[in-house]
Amino acid sequence: MELLSVHPDAFIRPSPAAGTLGGVARKTRETIILCEAAGFDTILVETVGVGQSETEVHSMVDLFLLLMLAGAGDELQGIKRGIIEMADLIAITKADGQNKLVAEEARALFQNTLHLFPAKLSGWKPQVLTCSALKNEGIDELWKIIVSYLDLIKESGYFDKRRKQQAIIRMHSTIVECLNNSFYNNDEVRLLKPELERQLIEGTITSYKAAVILLDKYFSR
């Protein structure tokens, strides 16, 4: 990252997740479009970590790369949360020194696990490899696999199909965001919300009933 941050052809923009699902900022999709328009041909979106909401990131990228650390319980965590099913490529990081053997064992575990999931619509068979940023090992191989994946989906037409699906998802996300902002910024909703929250704490009203009251207040304006 130190080398990349001073590269004249690279642009790095940290943005806080601010509680947004998926570990990405609210305007990540727009930022990707802006970077593409500026001529950047490779855009990396890094999330805050593995979680159920990573599906949000999966819906906005061409390739979903899952980075795992061997020997830290991430193997079972990844399997448990179903994150592997979304991955197009898995890289076991820090595969150097004493971690090298453990990383190779984790690679074999994940590779075997991938056979349990349904085939991807892209026709691509997800791969697992080990790499070390410290030793600069496996990085070139990782990039070659990424290029192979992109060549495959562009040739098959899946790339364009995926981009069109992303446009639809972006539309729905925008609608949800606008409605959410409009709802919570509504004066009547803001006035009524504290009272309903108090009733919920006291147990005199159900969550469903409180939600219906707020929604009725919003839509009856």
C-alpha cells in the first residue's frame, strides 16, 4: 500500500462505512462509476470485513475476491456465514514463514469446500491460492487468474449481463435510500418516534404496531 499510494497512476480514497451495510460507504457505487469515467481500468473496493452484508459489495463488482487468513478461525467463519458461495476467487494471505504450511492446508480445505456449492452462472470455477505480500509471492499468479476470469465473462457475454443487473440493483438501492431519508427526515415522524420508542421500552406496544403507526403518519401527510 505504501508503494501504491505514491504511484502516479493510482488513486486511493478512504471512505468511512458510517454504519452502511456491506462495509462500504453509501456512495461506493457512484464512486466506482466516477473512477471508470476518469479512465481507471482497475478499481478495488475493500470492505471492513466478512459479514452477512457482504452481499452488498458482491452486487457492485465484477469479481468478488475473498481474502482469508489461515489459522485464525477464518476458515470455519467463512464456511459458516456462506461467504464462500459468493467468492469468485479466494486468496489465503500471509502464506510465509511458519504460516506457509497452515496456509496450504487452508487452501486445500477451501478448494474442497467449493465443490459443495452450485455452479456459478458465469461458468467460472472459483479457485483458491496462497500469497504473501511480505515475500511478494503469489501476487502475479493472483493477477493472472483475475485476468483469466475477466476474459472468460467478457467472451461469454456474462460481463455485460452482470453490468446491466448492477444498473437495476443501483436503481432499487437509490429508491430505498431516498425513501429512507425522506421518512426519517419527516417532521411528524421525528416528533412521534421518541414516544413510540418509549412505549416499546415499556412493553406497551409491539414493534410491528409502532412501525405501522409511523408509516401511516408518513403516508397520510
